[in-house]
Amino acid sequence: MKKKKSCKHKKRFISHIIEYLHMDMLDFKKCREEGKCYESIIYRWVIKLYEKDVTPKRAIQIICRARIFILTRNSIYLASLRNTIR
């Protein structure tokens, strides 16, 4: 019984975060199963935060910060590559 409740809670946790990120759950699942990078990363983050018993609200804050960090880091890195190529 505990396992079933835990699974239901986990699904609710994941769907709450995915909806907050304005992603369609079916598309998210499909892309994750296809091994697409973005969805796989988000899923791993969500699962790690769930296992650490982080609240959904706090998990959203952490994921949003991490996404911003990765996006800015990648754009800075790509910009520096463009500058060295020129």
C-alpha cells in the first residue's frame, strides 16, 4: 500500500513541476523516452529532488535557477567560441 501511495505522490510531484514549466506531459514523456537531452535532464533533476524530499515549490525554484544557469553558461560558451573562430 505504501509503495502505491508513493508512486501516486511521485507522479503528482513530477506533473506539478512539468506543468509549471509549461510543458505538455505527454510530449515530455515521449521526448524523454526518445532520449532527448533537455527532457532527460529535467526528469533527472525532478527525480533527485523528489528523492531528497524537497517540496514541489522549492523544486521549481531550484530547477528554474539551474535552467537559467545552464542557458546562460551555454550562451556565454557559444559566444566565446564564435569570437575565437573569427
